[in-house]
Amino acid sequence: MNKKIHLKRLLSFALFLTIPHTYVCGQDNDIDSSVDLDEIVIKAYSGNEKKDKVNQIEVIGSSQLVRAACCNLGESFTTNPSVDATYSDAATGAKQIKLLGLNGKYVQMLIENVPNLRGAAIPYGLSYIPGTWMQSIQVSKGASSVKNGYESTTGQINIEYKKPQTEEEINGNLFLNSSMKYEANMDGNIHINDRLSTNLLLHYENRQMDHDGNHDNFMDIPHQRQYNLMHRWRYFSDKWVSQFLIQLLHDERESGMIDSEKKKYDIPLYRIGIETKRYAFQWKNALFLNSDKNSSVALMLHGSWHDADNDFGNTYYDVTQKNGYAQLMYETDFSERHSLSTGVSLNCDKYDEASSLFLSDKTIDKEIVSGIYTQYTYKLHRKLTAMAGIRWDFSSKYDGFFTPRVHLKYSPSEKVTFRASVGKGRRTPHCLAENSHLLASGRNFYFEKNMKQEEAWNYGFSTNFTFPIHDKNLEVNAEYYFTDFQNSLVVNVDGKNGDHSVSFENLDGKNYSHTVQLDVTYPFGKILDVTAACRFNDVRTTFDGILCTQPLTSRIKGLLTMGFKSKLDIWHFDITGQINGKGKLYDQSSYPAFFQLQAQISREFRHFTVYVGGENLTAYKMSHPVIAADNPWSDRFDATQVWGPTHGAMAYAGLRFNFKRQSKN
């Protein structure tokens, strides 16, 4: 009897995950069998694999996330060749990601397949997701499905949190590095009954030590304190599944000049202070109509309140963003070859902004967007898959617009796959809300009136080959993506308004990105996995009528990762080497290429794991990441031209523990 009930629960949960064959309610990586989910196949032991489905999607599983100092989402791409995570400036500790050579704002961020971390959350949002909370990360390149909206231009990044319905357990993680940053994480789940389960996730981090590696009396690493809590529930029956979560976050950052007793200043201390409060909820429901045809109706709701107070010397910028999102979707299979997805959505944004840079005391920006979409998928055996989708949205700011997207996958054999995609992406720009890190300078700011909606086409082609060598598979993946903007928000630094200025402008000319990448993965026996990758970016933007290389973007990246484990799987050794090529600064002068090395050793015991490691072991860093640090009140002050590491080698150590509930049987 118990086996039948358990099997019924597994089948019901698996059905929920696959409805409606897209990212509706996430996936469960805690089972050994494969689970079909939105054109990808998730396996519990998978690390970073190319999935044999219509989209080009990479999965960073839990085994990959523990291979480095993954304190938060921004530090989760160390071993990933596709996504770059770099500091936005040398003062606030803000990190940004780049995909296909373009800013992370063109990547649609999803939390369990619901749009999230938008607008005012972009500058520091990567630090709002602790690494220990994540079950997996899915990275989709190029034109994505129209189901999640129109904002995906270069791809999507979906984060799956730990689930309440998994085996009951308590997990913890303690972390300390050489900059005296320490973290404490804990999560646990309880099955209240056969249908209802809940879990609680907690995170705390703190760093208050002054760090000034180049002795310019300006902090290289900010003081930071964060409190983060998430509580979620899950209920399911034979016909209905519901998931609800709420997150509460408080984040504080302080930086600027160091009040040193060795130096008496003739000027006031320049200080930077950023305080963020964010509260969010998410509720997802699925009703199963016909299991034979995989027919279902799903309703997803999300709401967030984000308040950020930014102080940079005498300049202040305060923003409060309120967001509400709703989506209703229906999906069904007509046959084994034909399936349909359709739905409606509503998104509401309100920005309350106040700044010493504005003429008025306060500005209010509102936008309501309602939309409808339809997506059709055709599958011919396992060789050909075609997916075409179109959506129409009406914006209170930009009126109505269409967003078409098409995907093709052809597999002449199990060892060869070709993919192609084309699609349009759009987004509403918010100058300061998304670029507040630029305030860490002495520049004057200029804003063009009537900012247009950003709009771009993305074209992609990729191939994947599998070569059997000594009973192991050598995976070779090659891809090319082209992103062509019809309009974009151009951040023109030291341009037409003179030196020491920042102008937010509509595109007047060309803006595009070419990206070519080749990566190879091969397991040497059962104890060594090796991944090597190389990527070339050509990103250009028109500034003041001249087509220029996009500043602070490396043209070449090389990556080599090696993961070794002992025969008994108790010792793990990981090492990652990364080459970042040359690039351009704001004035189009060049910065040099540099090499970074990271390594980690971990030892597993029955209920806990001890790990030690080092970041930037080559100790390469910028000599003066903060320009005019001795006089930050001048217009020469600039902490935003960051192209490399701002600190030297960093050592860390940590302890992970896990206690599972004993089976009643």
C-alpha cells in the first residue's frame, strides 16, 4: 500500500513538472530518473550539459555549484564558459553578468520560471539569491520562448530553489574568507502530511573590515551586511498543485574613503551608502485536465516591493519599485507530433524616484502591459522539432507591438544535433534604476527626453557532436549568435556633453553583437572531468555618430576547468583557469589581457563536508581601480571603469552539513 501511494505521489509530481511542457513549476533534481521539462532533460548527477532539445540550454546543477565559492548567484558562473560575471564598479561590490557579450539587463531573469529581478533590482540582484538556496540554474541563449514575455533578448537564466517536497532534511553552510566576510546559511523542510510540505531558507552575511590593497585610502571591497529569508509551501492532489513562497531581504553596503589615523584630510570623507529592502511573493497553480493529452491550466502570480536608498558623496538617488505580474496559460497535446500553448499575461510597474540629479523633487513612472501569446510545437520522431510562437502586448507607454520567435532542431543521429533560432526581444529602459553604479563617479548626468523602447533581433545557430572515445563521450559544441538592435539605451560616457559626463540617449546608428563559442567536455575515466572553451565577442555601439567597440567588454575569453574526485568519492579537487582578453575603455584606449586561477579542495564525511579554496590565485589586479581616489569630490573621480579584479588573491574555508530524517520504515 505504501509503495502504491509513493508511486502515485511521484507520478503526480512528475506530471506537474512537465505541465505544460515548459517552465511552469520547476523540476526536481532529487530523483535518479530523467524528468522532461521545457525542452530540457534534467538529471540529478548532471553538471553542465548541453540538452538534446529544441532550445540551446545549459544546466548548472548542484554538483557544479559546490565546485567553487558560490556564495550567491553572481558567483555561480565561475566554471561556466557562457556567462561572465564581473564587478560593475570598484566601490559598491555590485556584480553584473554578460551573455553573448551584452549587459545582463538583456537577459530575462526567472525565479522558477516567473519573471523576477527586474528594473531597480538589476544592479545588485545577483547577490539576493544565496548559493546554498539554489537547486539548479538553467541558462538559455538567444531567442527564448514567448511564454515568459517579450523581455528576453540574449537569453534567459532560470533559478530553481530547493523544494519543500524533497526528502526531509536540514542543511547548513558556514563560510569565511580572508577579507573577513562570513556567512551562515540554513534550510530545512517538513512534510506536514502526504499532500502538504513546507521549507524555510535563511541567509546571513557580514563583512566590516576595511580593505585597501593598493593603499590609496579608498576601500577596495565594501562593508556589507545582508539578512535574507524565504518561506515556501507546496500542496498537491490528483488534479491540482499549488506552490507559494515569500522572500524578505535587507541589504546594506558601505564604501568610500577610509578614516585613517595616518592621514589627515583637508577635505571631508567621501562615503557611499546603499540600503535595500525587498519583499516579494510568488504563487503558482496548475490544474490537470486530461493526462492523456497533457492538458492543463496554470496560473502564476508574482508581486514585489523594492526600495533602495543610494548615497554617493553629496549625490543621492532613492527608488521604490512596485511590481505585480499575472499569467494564465493553457496547454495541450493534439497528438504525439502536435502541441499548443496559449495564454494571457499582465505586468504592472511603478517607479518612485528621487535624486539630487533631478530638477523636480520626485518623479513617478508607471507602465501597465497586457499581452497574449500562442506557441505551436511540431515533433517528427526524435529527429526534427519546430517551435513557433508569437505574442502581442499593449503597453501604456509604447502602445501595441508583436514579438515573434522561431526555433528549429534537427538530429540526423543521436550523436549529431543542429539548432537554429530567430526572435525579437524588447524592454523598457530605466536609466538610473538600472545603472545606479555609475553614480560612483564625479561625472555630470544628462537624460534624453522620451526614451524609446529597446528593441533587438537575435539570430542563433549551434551544433553539438558526440564522439565515443574509450567508452566515454567527447562532447563538442559550437555556436554563433548575432544580436542586432533597432533601438537601445546608449550610456554615453565622456561623449558629446564633454569629459566627465554621462549621457543616457536613444540609439542613433548601429548597435550589435557577434558571439562565437566552442567548448569541449570529456570525462577521463570516473575520476576526472575536463571542460575547455573559447569565445570571441565583437560588440559595437554608435557613440556620437562613430561606431565604436563597446567599452569594458573583453573580445576573447578562454576557460579550462578540471574536476577530480577520489575513487571513494570523498575527496574533490577543482581548478579553473580563465583568460580574459583585451578590451576598450570609455576613451577607446585599450586595457590588457589577464589570467585568473581558482582552486578548491573538499573532503566529505557522513554528515558534513569541509572545503578550502582560493580565488584569483594569480593575484592579478588593477593597480588603481578608483581614479582620483585622493580627491573623490572632483569631477575626475571615477570608480566605474573596472575591467579586471580589484583585489588580490582571496582564500576561503567553509563547512557544509546535512542531516536527513530517519525513515519511519
